[in-house]
Amino acid sequence: MSAARKLQQDPGFHELLFHEANDAIMIVDCDSGKITQANRRMQELSGYLREEIEKHSIEQLVPGAAENLRSTPFSRALVSQSGFYEDVALRKKDGFLAFATLSVKTLPSARTGGANVAFCILHDMGEKKSMERDLIAKHWELKNAYTELERAHMELKGAQEALVQAGKLAALGELAAGVAHELNQPLSGVLGFAQELEKQLKSRGVSDPTAFDYVNEILKNGTRIKKIVQQLREFTRRDMEDFREVDILDVIHESLKLLDQQFRSRGIEVHIEKDPSIRKIYCNPFQLEQVFINLATNARDAIEATGRGRGRVEIRVEWKPGRKFVDVIFSDDGAGMSAEAKGKAFEPFFTTKEVGKGTGLGLSVSYGIVSKIHGSMTIESAPGKGARFRITLPVDFRNLNTPARKDG
């Protein structure tokens, strides 16, 4: 007989293989539910000493019913028949869980000489579970980093768009200052001569209606040009002398006074909601009034364009203690804007109104006023859904990190 065969027939050799195996092995008496043998790796996996696990019930390895498990909980039922289980959770001596794959081979009493037993091999999955947890954690870290990167990208895109818009406004400012100056004198002459002509026609008893129509057209369009020139001059005006602390709600109320009768006659309701914690802000109230007048005028025209004969304007002022900025949300239920119109809304001379109803300078002037004190304006709108302007203003731009620009 060879030495290898002698070794295989040696009971001590099988005992050595059992206890030195890399996987946890236990033999369970299926009738009593007790563990008759457990090798060294089984003791390490469960945390029990040999005398604490052998001759004891397998119930001590069963997780508590209250534990929320994604794995299959170890139970007596699993060892009652042969099978393989991918992910099984066992309760260790210290109360924590161990995870393993479980392979069960049941042997009837006829083969064992008196007892129905289950031969159980458990392969420790602790390291794999740890890697899975690390992978999930890294996944969420990556996802959060991607979200943060996307948010930063959107902020950068918004900043780039604001920079482009600021460049357009700066270029327009230089152009407009020259245009306004050059137009103002000849325009005053045109209007003056037209008014004098109207007086002459009346004093000489001229009754030709066509002549008066022509004069009225000259006066009407000349006055319109004068209004545009005035807006250009306001757009490029350089002044800081009117800056002071004011209650922003007072500025809003003053702005709406000019349009109160127009709102009433068109069935437009105005609702103003104020944050009770709101405080005063440092600004030029006259310039800020111009911003709100422009927004109110646009809301009036947008509501009128729906043809409903009624509408609603909502103004909400928001501020949180400690925050350096105040938000004014100006909403209407008017006709709304297309995506194209929304993208061009702050561009000088862009207007969706019919000829003669708008100069296209209202929102660009407002944008310039707000930008001057390091504020911002954004629009949310869609056709038929009204418009929502958010004007973000610093409580005091002098306390911001960057100095306020002094040009208009």
C-alpha cells in the first residue's frame, strides 16, 4: 500500500484537512439542530470558540428578525436540504453580521450510521462586501462631484453670458452717449419749428386738416425720438450722488403709483407680499424705481396682449437674516415669452411689441441699473405661462468684496 493511500485512510489526516481548510466548515445534526463539529475558519467567521459553538444550536447564528437585511438570513431551514446560497448573513458572537456563500450537502442516516447530518461549507464574503460598500461610496462621491461640476458649469455659463451682456451694454453706453448728444440739438430744432408751424397755421386760420395731420405726425414722432434720446442719456448717465438707504417696499409702491390708474382700467390686480424680516437697502431709489416701472409696464402690456381684460401681478420681496442680498420676484400672468425672446430680452432695442409701442430699451436699461450695484436679473417665462423676473439686489454693495462700478 502506497504512503498516499495510507495517509488517506488515516482518520487523523481527514481531521487535519477539516480544521485547516481555508473555508469555514460545520457539520449540523439535522434532527437536533445542533452543530456537532466546526473547523478553525468557522470559529473565526462566527467569533465563537470551539466549545461555544460545538454541541450548541445553530439558532445562535440566526440574525434577529428586526434586522433589515438584503442578504438571505441564515436559518435552520437552509441546512435541512442540499443547496447553494449566494449571499447569506449570519449573526456573530459580538452581534454583528458575517456574510458568506453557503453550500449544503445533506447526508441521510443510512449513510452516516445513525444521524441525518448537513455538511456546510461557508466562504467568507466580508472582504467582497467591504469592497462593494467602498464601491457604492465611491459611486456616490463621483455622482456628487459630477452634480457639483455640472452646477459649477451652469454658474460659469451664466457668468459668461452676463459678461457678454455687460460687454454689449458697455459698448452701447459709449455709442449711445455720442448718439444722444448728436441727436439732441437737431431734434430740439425740429420740434421747435413744428410747434411754431402749428401756431402759425392756427393764427392764420388755416383749416386744411391734412396740414395739421402732417404737423401732428412730426410732433408725435419727434416726441417719440426725444423719449428714446432721454432713455439713452439715462442709460449712460454717471452719478452716485443720489444713493442712500431706503425701504425697498417704499420704492416699489412709488413705482406703482404711476401705473395705478392704468392697472385699474385694465382689470389688473397687484398683490405685494413682503418678508417680515426685510430690511432697508442702499441704492439710488430713482434708478430702482425706473427698474420697477419698466417691469410693471411690461407686465401691463403682456396681460393686455392676452385679450382677457383682466390679469394679476404679484411682487414678492425675500430676505434671510445674515444674507447680503435681497430678492424681488416680479410675476405676471400675461402672454409670456418664447425661448428666443427670453434669450434676447436684455439686449438693447429688442422688443416684441408692435411698432410705436416700445423702444426696446426698458429691460436693457433696467439690467444696467441693477448690474451697476452688482445685482442680477433673470427671467422665467414660456408662451401663455406669464413671466417671472427675479431681481437680486445687494443689501449694501459697498460691503461686497468688489467695489461698485460708478458708471451707468
